[in-house]
Amino acid sequence: MAFFKEFKEFALKGNVMDMAVGVIIGGAFGKIVSSLVNDILMPPIGALLGNTDFSHLRVDISKVRDVTSGAVHSVGEMVGGGGKVIAEPAAEPIYWNYGAFIQQCVDFTILALCVFLMVKLMNKLIKKRDSVPAPEPAPTKEELLLREIRDLLKERTKE
């Protein structure tokens, strides 16, 4: 029972709730930035570079597998003394997807820039809010009473 009570206190603290709201908004903000990158920025950049989409840039590195596979078969035939060679099914190509990496780097850079600008704006607003002087607090009852006494004493000394 104490465990659940402790968990409830933790989960309902203000900081945890603020963090949860931040994570949710961050997820939505990430989708907006991804759309900005994928749908607005990357098509013109891709058109300038001759490709429509960076994520499709890749290099076929299947030849490395084929060369090593051929070497293994050659060694196996020499050690095994010939014999029957079993035909392997056609292997799928192996791609090095460097375009997807470039795309993710661009996404990250733009997201980091947006977050930086947002934090900078928030800091500026907070600094502006803090620089505005707070209004003078209303006098307390004691202060009002002391002022009345002071004014009465001034009137007596004038007479």
C-alpha cells in the first residue's frame, strides 16, 4: 500500500506533469519539423542536386559479400577435395543507405535550430518580464495606522 501511495505522490508532482506535457508537445513538434524538412526543404535541395529524395541515395555493397563468398567456396573446394557444389539461392542485394543518414542529419540540424530559437525566445520573454518592476505592494494595516499617527503628530506640532 505504501508503494502505491509513494508512486501517486511522485506521479502527481508538478514537475512530472510538466515533463509529460513537454514530451507530448515535443513529439508533435518533431512531426512538424520532419514535415518541414521532408516536404518543404528537401525537395528543392534534392532538385538542385539532381535527386528528388536523399533517402533513396545508396550504394550496392553486395559485391563485397559475393567476393568473400567466392573466396570461401574456393577454399572449401581445395580443402574438401572437390565434390559436388551445392547451388545457393540468389541472395538479396545489400545496400549502404547513406542518403537516409544524410536525411536524419538534416532533420536533426533543423530540429536543433528550432529548439534553440524557441529557448532563446523564451529566455528573452522571461528576461523582459523580470525586468519590469513589480508594483508597490499595498500598505498593511499597521503602516496605514502609523501614517495616521504621523499625520496627527504633524498637525499638533503646527498648532
